[in-house]
Amino acid sequence: MNNPDSKLVEPERQIVCVDCGGDAFLLDRLENGELVEPGTILSYRCKDCMDRWDIEIGEE
């Protein structure tokens, strides 16, 4: 999946849950500092409502 023209980014380890505003944490196992291509889908789970979010990673 590595495209030499793409800019790799470091995904957030924690995001805000869209439903309840709680903390949602990255489910995918990535090494510390591992970079991914924009467009990669990563999964997050909220610790409060347990919702799962599959998020497409952008360039920023």
C-alpha cells in the first residue's frame, strides 16, 4: 500500500467520541511513532459508550 508520492502521517492514539464526547482509543496495533498513509482506515473504541469508530486518516 506504500505509495512513494504520499505523505505519511502519525495517527492520533486517542480521539473524541462522536456520540458521547468520551475518550476513544486506537484499536489497531501500531508501533510507537509508526506512520500510515492518508486514506488508511483505523479503528477506535470509546471507553464510555463502547462505540467503535472506523476512521479514514487524513493528511492532517
